[in-house]
Amino acid sequence: MLHDQTLAARGLHDQGADKPPVARAPSHVERGGEASPCRAGPAMGLILAMAAALAALALGTALPATASGQALEIALPWVPQLGITLAFRLDGLSMIFALTISAFATVIAVYAQRYLVGHRHLGRFFLYLGLFTVAMLGLVLADDVIVLFVFWELTTVSSFLLVGFSHSADKARRNAWQGLLITGAGGLALLAGLVLLASAAGTTRLSAITTTPGLVEHALYPAILALILLGAFTKSAQIPFHIWLPGAMAAPTPVSAFLHSATMVKAGVYLVARLHPALSAGEAWTLSLSIAGAATMVMAGVLALRQTDLKLALAYTSIMALGSLMMFLGAEATVAIAAAMTFLLVHALYKAALFLAVGCVEKGTGTREIAQLGGLWRRMPLTSAALVLAAGSMAGFPPFLGFIGKELKYEGALAIAEEPWPMATAAVVANACMVALTLVIILRVVFGPLRETPKLPREVPVALWLPPLALASLGLVFGVAPDVVGEALVQPAVVSVLGRPETVALKLWHGINVPLAMSIATVALGVLLYALHRGLKVALARLPALADSAWDGLLAGIAGGFAALTRVMQPGSLSIYLSITLAAMVAPALAWVALSGWQWGWAVPSLAAIEPTAAGAAVLVAVGTIMAAVAARRMVALGGLAGVGTGLAMLFAVFGAPDVAMTQLLADVLLVVLIAAVMARLPDLMHRRRRPVADFVVAALVGVAVTAVTLAATSGVLDRSVSDAMVALSVPEAFGRNVVNVILVDFRALDTFGEIVVVGVAAVAALAIIRQRSRAR
């Protein structure tokens, strides 16, 4: 028994954020140092709960307006040059999301106050949670694609902070990075898709985009659809991007309840629902969402039966629910969209209640392992009641709202015109897995034989059991009186998604029909899976976790690839660095020359038109360049560079730029003096590794590129708009007639100052290196 308790305690330690606080007197360091509990934490939690409750009340006052089909809007100028406005819009679809987000944020904040009591970072937790809540509300209320994207990325960042809240645990850090990378990559794809969508529609306002006709026929539609769905699939954990969501269980249980029920994972669902009127007319939309949703639904339902941890099993049921929502949003039928909107509420209620109840179970028993739990109704009756009510809604038993949602799901699956029976079969299999998991929770965890747990089971405080019990009870209340949510939330949301007037009636009894027969088959299959659960769980446990292993392998491969690339590109040779830099600089010019095929009619100047002085200067530059390239001694090479600088100064003077020529001479003299000062300390050039062929190739490429660009610039029509503006502004704005000096000192003052700073820093660094070498000798 002691050994089991040790293992259980070790397991809890590995879980990170959900480790129950140890009751002990704080040490001196904890009382006065950094590890002491955050005194502002409870106050911040109270502020968050009150703010979320006020937001929910404010949204509640707008329910009559949105239920009647109205939309409340507000728009402020943001980036008028790009046509971007800080616009927000509250309609039926945004209402159902915003109301659940704000209401659940209130419940989660109250629950977290007691769940994380005494945590030294409680204030930081509520700060992250508040940021996450604001981000989600902004996302579902945004009426501009750029504003939506800003809040979309803010949810990614805030969820990263919440998942990695227990940053001292390796697992929490790893899983937080996993979620950030997957959803962040999807966010980049989404940004590209939204920009293309705004370009195709001619506006960034979502309300205008959704009413723009002909987007499906637009040439950009395939790219828009692929990029937007990629962003939605990564956010809402569709296969194969689902791996980040179970990893997010490293977050504290209140975060898991909030993230899985009403917020983060529903962001992709919201995006798909919002763009449904604009993008759903194509067959690609239906096939993409139906196939991905059905595959995700079945996969997650099966994997949920594999889990031994209650919280992890619930995570996979969330993936199953998200797959269901995506599948139904791929359809055009009213009943399919009604099923999606109804199940959105159903899932939010039972999933938050289950997560919070599992948190109570862990607090009361010290474990979440299914094999270690049993007979909780004797010691934890209120928590057990919450588990039974929420699990019954998850399984779709009557008279819960989940039963109505399940019936609508089956009707919606049959309404998918392309492949109704495969979609319906997938829904039955996935829901049967939920029934089996529900029976595991009810018959084993709650009413099964009493088992020995790491802690003696006892009921948790009221602040912990009341929130899940209240949410679970709402599933029963709304199941008995479905019109309460049907008329106020579901029907307006369906109208917003479809973009046309519709009537939706939620009923507990639809008569004897095909969906009822499918429900009976679901329960029968679920009972069979429950009977085979132990053996099935063992068999499924033997399957390798390919997706997660593939992710780790991908990251290891990327790290190894960049390490190999670094070894090639950073060998410690200055000549190699310069060669790579020069090659990268001239590659675009050479590509342009190759693609243009010299079609621009570049005029090559005749030798007779060249002035003798300029020709002499050019010869001096060429001789100096060759001397510097082939010299075996540094002083000879330095003389060649001096000749190059002098020749360039002569060219500037010949072509009417004496001030530039003077600057060139002064810089050249300074460079020669500095190099000569340290020349005696450097070895001869003959002792270095030489790469004559590679150096020649790089030099030739640079020469060809510069020559081509120069000929192209001198052969075309010169756009003098910028130079004329500088000349016109030189005297009245800068009080100077030398335009070059005015540009350097006034118009580009910060740029010139930056160059001076760079030269100064380089001089100081050179001086430090010389002194260090002198001291070493």
C-alpha cells in the first residue's frame, strides 16, 4: 500500500499543474520570498469573475435583439489607409459563442479561486485567464478579418501561457510549445487565407464578405479554402493536428474545462461557421469538412476508450465533439447546421461540468486513474451527482439536452447529401464510444466497488462541487425545456450561419423514426463496448502513439537539419561568410536577368563615348582590384585597395560629385591607416587557405549581376519624382542648396546617425581586439 501511495504521489507530481497543494506551514523563504503565495491572486480572481458576469449580463440584455435577427455593430477607424476598421458585430452566431464564453469564464473563475487556493502564482494565473477570455470574446465579436486574426493569435499566445502555467514541469513546457507551434503555424496559413479572401471580396469587413456573391467561382477560391481550413483545423484539433489538444491537459483543470468547453478549441469551429455563407457553395467545402470531421470523430472516440486517466479520456471526447461540429458545418441542410449549433451548447455544458467534476475527484481522492476509482457516491455524493448528470448528457440519454443534440446529429448526418450513410455510421460509432465511456464513469467510478485511493475520499468544498453540479443540471433543465435555448440561441445562430431565415424547433420527442433507431443502436453498441472495455483498453494500449512520436521526430529532424546547415554555413571562415552573403545578394539580380532574357534592349555604351580621364580611373580601379586579389603580402594588397579607392574618387569627381569624391578619399585614407596600423601583427597572406576557383566564381557572379543591373538602370526611363521632390524641398525645408548634404543631414538624419554609430562601434570593437591581443602576448 505504501508503494502504491508513493507511485500515486509521483504521478501527481508529474501532472504538474493539477498537483494538490500540500498542507504545511510556509517556510521563511515562502513567507517573505518569491515563493510566497500571491496576495493579489484572490482579488484578481474576483475581478475576473465580476467582469465576466457583467459581460454575460450585458450580452443577455441583447438577446431579444439577436433573437429577432438584428445585429449590433460598432466600428472605429484603425488603419484607414488599408481600409481596416476596429469593427465588432453581435449577431446570432457571435451571441451563442460570446454568451457561453463570458458565462463559463465566471464559473471557471469562481472554481479556480478554490481549486488553486494558496498557489504562489495565483495572480499570474488569473491574468492569463483574463487575457484568454478577452481574446476569445474579441475573436467571436470581430467584424474585420484583420481584427479577427489579431485576437486569433492572442488566443494562441494566452493558451500557451496557460498550458505552460506549471513551467517548472518538463511536460508542461513541452506540451505548451507543441500547442503554440501547431496553432501558430495554422495561424500563419489563416492570415494568408484571410488576406486573399479580403482581396477577392474587396473588403475586410466580415459582414460584407459573407454577403458577397460569387466568391466560390473566384480564381483564388481554392487557395482561400485550403488556407482558411488549415487554420481552422489546427485550432480545432482536426486530424492530423489533433495531438496538441490532449497535450494541453498539462494545464490546470480549470483551464482545461474552459479551453475545451467554450473557448480555444471552438475558435476553428466559429471561423468555419462564420464563413459558411461565403464559402460553402462549393463541393470542396462539403467534402473537406465532412471527411476530416468524420475521421476525427471516429478516431477520437476510439482513442478515448484507450485512456486510463479520466481527464485525458475527456480530452479525446472533446476532439470527437469538434469532429462532429466540423462534419455538420460542411452541410447546407438546415437540420445539419441546427445540429451543430445545438451540440455546441450541449458539449459546452457537459464538458465543462465533467472537467470540473474530475478536478473535484482528484482533490478528494488524490488520483484521476480510472482503475483506482470506485464507489465515489458513498464519500463524494455531490461530485458524483455532477458526474452522473454530465455523463448522461454526454452519452445522449433522455431527457438531457444531449439526447436532443444526438437526435439532431443523426438527422444532420443523414442530410449530408454527398455521403449520408457513411457520415451517419461514423456518428453512431463515435457516439457509441461516448456511451461506453459514460458507463465506465457511472458504473465503475461512481457506483462501482469502493477502491483504495491515495487519499481517503471525502467531499470537496462547496466552491468546487457547486459549479460542475450547476452546469450539469442545466443540461437536464434545457433538455426538459429546450425552447429556452432553442429560440434565444440556436435559431438565431442557425440563421446567421446559413444567411437566410430559418425556423428551428428543439423537441425532446421526435417520434419513431430513423434517428431514434440509430439512437437505440448507439446505446446497444455502447453497452457492448463497455462490456469489452477492459480487454479493448489493453489491446488499444498496445498500439503505438504514432502521432505524438511523429511530432517529436519532426522536431528532432528540424533541429538536426538546422544544426547540419549551421555547420556548413558557419565553419569559422570569413571568406566563406562573405561568399555566401555576396551570392545571396546577387542571386535575385541574376534570376531576373535569366528570366528577362535580356529583352529590355539595354544599351551598351561605345568606347568612343568614354572620357579619357574616366577610362584612366577605370583602369586604375581594375589594376588595383587584380593586385589586391592576387597579392601574397598584405601591404601589396593594401596598396591595391588604395588604388581602387583613388580610382573611384576620380570617377566621382569626373561625373560631377566632388563632395562624394572627397568623402571617398577621406574614408579610403582612414581605412588604409587603420589597416596599416595592425599590419605588422598579422601573418602573410601566403599562409592562409586559398580557394581560387570558388573566389573567382563568386567574383564573376557579382560582376555580372552589378553590370546587368547598372545597364538596366541606365537604359530605362529614369523616374525623377523622388529626386525632384528632394530638390524642391531642399531650400524651403532644410535651408540648403547641396541636395546630397541635405538628404544626409536632414531627410535621412536618423539613417546617417545610425551609420555613424555603426562605424563608432566597429572602431571601439577593433580597439578592444587589438588591446586584448597585445595583453595576451
